Amino acid sequence: MLKIEPQNLRTPGPTPIPDDIVEAMGTPMINHRGPEFDELIKKCTAQLKQVFMTDNDLFILTASGTGALEAALVNTLSPGDKVVAATAGSFGDRFIDMAEAFGADLTRLDFEWGEPIDPDAIRQSLRDDPEIKAVMVTHNETSTGVTHPLEEIARIAKQEFNKLLLVDAVSSLGCLPLPVDAWDCDLVGTASQKGFMIPPGLAFISVSDRAWEAQKTASMPRFYFDLEEAKRTLERGQTPFTPNVPPCTG
Ligand code: PLP
């Protein structure tokens, strides 16, 4: 067996895992279609809603954070939909690449790496093109260490223009203030290996009523990340596919 010595891990994620979590993850495997899993996933989902500060639906996906971001896109948008996205780093760029891969029509706002996004530029784009349906933003740009002004961007996207708001919160949720309901963020995706201090392999996403409304007509291709299926199976205490159970027990 590969022997790995304890490390003083100083990456932005995966973060070190506390000893009691390592221990809890060593519990015997359970049947993911059985009553213990039903109890586990419902409890974890309820507790995650507290961390997200939301009453919206919330799903635990077996994926890295990118899975949650893909789920946000493909469940609410259609090819050709106009979207405005601001970026000032590699994760902002990747979110845009993903949206383009699924056929979104991007208005791309590039800012200098190391600088925050200017919310006024988003406001201007929304003024210039009333057909824009959604705003995409990375809350904390891990590649530069800069936190973007999400609260203000959300106010513009939601209160001023009433658009759908998709947030990459992979390195912010649990680390920075992000009250999902108070800021009215429609889709917020994050991952287990950063602020939550559990291993990689779980992604978490919150989904507002407005996002479900968009989902009814969204036609981007989806299968593994179909949130309607996730909702249906969660009601009976399960996930559509085999879940990554140990980090849940942790
Ligand atoms: N977005 C941000 C801001 C990130 O920091 C990361 C990972 O570091 C990702 C997206 C991608 O997440 P993952 O590697 O879990 O898919």
C-alpha cells in the first residue's frame, strides 16, 4: 500500500481533512438504496442548506465542482441563449468555455487578472442587450485570489434586470459570506474539497424557483447532471446514480 506521510497541505483545495472526518469516513459501506442512506442524504442536504443560507432545493452530486457548474448551465439554458459572463482569471475563463461548449451565445467581459470584476460593465451589457437571459460569475477567482463583488453583481442581475444568475462558488462557499437567498442567487455551485474540508468528489448546487422555471424550457443536452431526476430520486432518499458515500459519512 502506498504510504503517505501527514502533510502540511497549503493548496486552495483540496484542503487538509480533520482527523475526526478521516475516521468517520472509514465506517463500513452502506447500501445506497437502503434506509441508512435515505437518512444520511436527507440530513446532509438539510445541513448544507443551512451553510448555503437557502430554502431553495439543494443537491449533492457525485462530481467535482465543475459538475455543479455544468449542472447549472445545462439545466437552465438552451443553445443560442444569450449570456453575459465576466472573467478575470482561469476559473472565470473555464466557466465561459463550458457555456460555449454547450452552445450558449456569450457576451464576454474580460478584466485584468488580479483585479476584481467591475459590476458596471455587467450593468452596461444588460442595458445594451435586453435579450441577455443570464449572468454568470465566479465569486472567488482562485487563480488570482481575488473575490469579486457578488453582492453588487447579484443586485444588478436580479433587482435591476431580473435575469437568471449562475454563480461559481467553488472556493467561496463556507469561506466567504454568501447568503444565497438574501442575495437572490439562482444557481450556486460548489465542491467538497475546499471550504467544507472533506475530500474531493462531491459537488453541491442550490436551485431557486426561478431556475426551475428556466429548466422547463432549457434544451441543452443533459443526462448525468439532470437535476429534475436528482429531485425525483432525492424525494425517495436516493440519488440517480451510485453516490460517493464516504465523504457524506465524514
Ligand atoms: N471554480 C473555482 C473558483 C475553483 O477554484 C475550482 C477549483 O479549484 C473550480 C471551479 C473547479 O473545481 P473542480 O476542480 O472541483 O472541478
